[in-house]
Amino acid sequence: REAGQKSGATALQNVGDVQITREGNQRWLVVARTPQQLWDPVKTFWENNGFVLAMEDRRVGVMETDWAENRAKIPLDPIRRTIGKALDSLYSTGELDRYRTRVESNAAGGTNIFITHRGMEEVLTGREKETSTWRSRPNSPELENEMLRRLMVSLGVPQAQADAVVRQQGAAAKTASQQARATVQHDTVAGTLLLQDG
């Protein structure tokens, strides 16, 4: 089933030939280009963002990055500020991220691009915290949205417009959530329980 055909999908904004679409908490790009035209630009996008592709299969339209540490999460303390990035390898966030990208043709002749995040976190165990193991952590919709925004820019959308689209989708999701809470509160006062689909 193609996401572009889902009845609940909402197109948030169209910028050039790139559109961001949402259904519930899921976001994806709809691009008026073929998967063949987009494969190499999407691959280059990940490489330009410092990721190594661990798997890519053009036949099924899937590529996946290797695990990578989000260096932006390392605090810029006075030591790192003074010495610079020479000692970056001595610092660790204790978190790893990887991204899976699906590039699918849609009914309109364009392409749907989905980005899915997976995360791992380091857990220290033992009396002296001498042993470390890695375990899964929840996926981050915020990181997925950020990568969609960056991909929009990489595909030619001006950064200011991409930022505005992402802000718009965040505001729309927040408004929907607030409306849902208000409905539940009203129904609780009225003594009724109303379940709404979508």
C-alpha cells in the first residue's frame, strides 16, 4: 500500500516539486521526480551529513546508514572550547543513531521518501560501572523530522522555507493534540465517553 494513497494523509505545504505530508505522527516527503532520479541525490545527502551507508538496495528502494554518534549532543565545555576538536574522540554521548530511508514510487508518478530513526544507548553496569552494553532506545520523531527538513533543503528547497514547513507541521500537530485533550475534558464533564477515529 502506498502512503500517498492513504485517505487520512494531509499535504502540509508544497515547495517547488517537494511536499511534506503527514498522517498522524508520520511524516514523509512527496517529490515530483522518479525514484531513479532521486536515488543518487538521497544517497549523497546521507554521505554529506557524515553517515556511511551500511546497506543500499536500489531494487527495493531501501538504504540504511551505519550506526553513528550524534556529536552535536556533546557539551561544548571550556576544555573542548580551548583545545578544539582534536580530543573529540575522547568524548562520547552514549547514544548511537541510524536511519533507514525508503524511496517508493507513488500513483501520481512521483516518489514518496520515508525516513525512520533507530537509536541505541550505552548502559554502564557493575559496581564500578566498568562494563558497558548497548540497548535499544525509542525512535525519535524529532530526529526524523529534522532529517526530512535537511533532505528538503538538499533537494533544492530554500532553507527558510523548509524551516517554515517543519514549524507549521509542529504547530498543526500541537493544535490537534490540544483539541483532542479539550474534547476528552468536555466529554468527561458531560459524563460521556466519545471515541473518535482520526
